[in-house]
Amino acid sequence: MVRRSAQTLIAIGMVLAASLALGTANQAHAASTSTTKPKVGQCRVISYKRAAAVSDDRKPTSCSKRHNAVTFAVPTTTTPLARLTQDQLTAIGAHTCTEPFLKMLGRTSVRRAESAYTFVFFQPTTAQMQAGANWFRCDLVLDAGKKMLPLPTRLRHPVLPKRADDRTERCLTGTHLVTPCSTKHAYRPIDAIRFKPIAYPSRADFFQAAARLCPARTGYVTWVSADRWTDGDRVLVCYARTRK
């Protein structure tokens, strides 16, 4: 499934050269016309399928109950959203959610790059945008293959613990989907390469860097989207095959 996540992890297999991009899914808009903004701190239960929708008009649930998504930012824009194409809306949502996401995770860029936490974002429905709604909802989620795991009832800031924890550290499934290392996985990070502040490299540049800098047993590598690169996370992660 293609995921609407502006973390937009790009994963490249060293052998198959297959790419995984978390991008846009063209789902139908909900019908609500309310322009009321979502609130930071609201919790929700979102299915994997729902996370791929462009809009989500479901009501929040109590954060003391089981949930798998927490709204960490509701950025607004002065640009009338109703006039934009879906590609433009997706680009704005990805960009405006990235910086607060990185701040919420905290820690170093390497720790963030090796985290299974990501985010999904939602735009107002078509009716809401026509009524003047100009916000995006940014929700923190914990990827686990083709599902999202429940989040702690109390999230601390920064979200990432001081020391690596398999419950939130990123491994990959056999089909290269992100999953916490505490779950069944096929690849585990073995090294992370930090880049200097340079322009976003091309695909070929990332391949060359991986071949030159990753350990010899590397079987897969990932890097972040251009938005995360611009906001300071310039890391390539090297993975080795595991038996777990």
C-alpha cells in the first residue's frame, strides 16, 4: 500500500533496486463541511487503510484508551487550499508537518533515522476547503508492517528514549516495510552514515555512497525524503539480513 506519510522514507534494495516511497493515495473525501480545526494532543484509532486517505473526519477518542495516532501539529497556510491540485496539497502537507515531527522525536538525526515512528497527515475534506479550512492534521504513528501499533497513553517529549529500544527502533520486514525491531523482521540497522549539509543527492549518489561507506554485509539501505533532508536529517541507514 502507498502511504500518505511525509516522513517519506525511500528504501532501496542493493540487489533488486526496488524503491519504497510513502506518498499519495487518492481516496475519497469525507462529506463534513465543518471548518473546526483538529487540536494538538487529540488521539485516534486509525486503520492502515484509513491512514492512506487524504482526509479523515472521524472524531478523536480518549487518550487514556487504546489508540494508535496522536495529533502533534495542526499547521495552517495562507494559501486557499480549494484552489490547489492534490499533488500541491500533498507537498504542502508533507513540508509543514516535517519540522514539528522532527522536533517531537528529538535526539540526533541518526536516532530519528533509525526510529520506527513516522507520521501521517490529513487535509480538510473538499467541502471543508471550499468553506475556507486551511489546516493540515499531522498524526504520530508507529509503523509495524501493514498495521500501526498502539501508542503509549502518555507520550513524553522528546518521544525517542535516550537509549535505543527495540520497541521503537526501526527494522524492516522481508518486503522492506518499516516495523519495530521487537516484532518479526528481516533486516536490522547495522550502521548509519551522516551527510554534510549538501544539496539533496540523486538516487545514483545514494547508491554510490552506500557501496562506499556501508559495511560489506549490507543488504538494504534507506534514506529520508527531501523535506527531512532540508530540515537537517541527512542520514543513510545500512541494514543487514537477520533471522528473526
